[in-house]
Amino acid sequence: MYGRVIGAGTTRAGGATLAATGLWVNSMAMVVAATTLVAAGVALFKLVPRRQ
């Protein structure tokens, strides 16, 4: 259902492909994973004690 809604806003062949394969779900999951890893890295970096 969601694939059809997302795919409807794109070009004909591209939208049909995204809706049929669910590729947009995998792409969104990769974006969320990458953002989470970056945020975790920044948080860990801020925890490192600074030299004085």
C-alpha cells in the first residue's frame, strides 16, 4: 500500500519500479541507519576527555 503511494509521485517507470520492488523502503532504512551511526559517532566523540 505505501509503495503505491510513494511510487505515485515519481516518474512512470521509476514509480512503478519503486512500488513493485519496495526499494524505497530499503533506501529509507539505509538513510536512517547512516544518520543513527553518525549521531552515535558524534556523541562518542563528545565523550572523549580533552587534553589540557
